[in-house]
Amino acid sequence: MQNRTTIGILIFDDVEVLDYCGPYEVFCSVRLNEEKRREETSPFDVLLVAEKGDVIRTSGGMRVLPDVTTAECPSLDIMLVPGGWGTRREISNEPLLAWIAKRAKEVATVTSVCTGAMLLGKAGVLAGRHATTHWKSLVWMKDSFPDVIVEEKLHVVRDGNVFTSAGISAGIDLALVVTAEYFGEEIARSTARHMEYPFPDSLDRRV
């Protein structure tokens, strides 16, 4: 398949598994022709990106190898920043925050799941925007970024080209919303049906 949309999902030690695996599954499950699901591939090309090429140990102990390092990462169309306990450490990782800030200016779409939004906020990506995060971290977000309009009751929030979601499983909703944005609601609903997952009706705020 030509002209695939490239997605870079950032991973780091103590990343929450479903934060990145949920969207990964959605994006890899998309088909433009459901009748040729076995013959065709997803229009999304998904890469796992980490600072180093070493094994990443997730919050639940899963061990994962990234596809590319941040230094090797090719041009992206979409960047996804997941959350997890590791964000408490990475929020002080200046080189990684600089990479996020730089890529956010280059990609067409910026997304985050859970406390991945805290990394976007620290990188200056959310200034003046509507955004959300895991419900347990909403106060942390408000206190940390007074220039961000924090949405407390929405699972997926869109402000321009920036999409943020609530925690963990909400990343699946976010990925379906992004799929609808790129390939239409019919394709996104077909993907949700294939996954046996309810389509997230009216979960995104468009600002």
C-alpha cells in the first residue's frame, strides 16, 4: 500500500500497556476495504519510538523492543504520547521533551493518552488549548498548566490538530476518533465492529 500514514507511538519505561497497545491495535486493525481484510494492510504504518534501542519495561512488566529510536525516527504524520507511571520521571527529561516539542510542530496530528498529556503540556504543546488526562491527574494538570483549559468530563478532546484522551482504555476511543478524522466515520465504525468495541459516539469536543 502506497502513501501510508505514519504514526509514531512514544514508549518509555513504566509506560501503561493499554495506553499504547490499545491505539496500536486500532490503527493496525483499520482496513479501507473490510472485504479484503486478510489481503490488505492498514493504511496506518505504526512505529514504536523510544529514546534508546534497549528493551522497554512497561508498568505491568511487559518487555517491548522499540522499532526506532528518537534519533532514527523518520518523518511522522501522527505522534502519540501515552501515559503511565513513567511520565512522572519523563516530565523532567529535557531531551525527550525537546523531541516531543519539535515533532509536534512537524506532524499533522498530535495525540496523547492518559498522563501522556502531561508530557505534551510540559513540552509546551497544550498552551491555550482544551485538553484532558486520566481523572486522577486532572488536578495535577490544572495545577501544572494554568494556561490549559482542562476538560473533566470528556473521554476524547480535540483542539485543532491536538487530540488528548482520558486514561488507559480511553486511548482506544481516541484512536477511533483519529481514524474517523483520517478515513471517515464508516471506516472507523467498521474497525470498531471488527474489534468488537463500541464506537465512541459524541466523545470528542471540537474546538
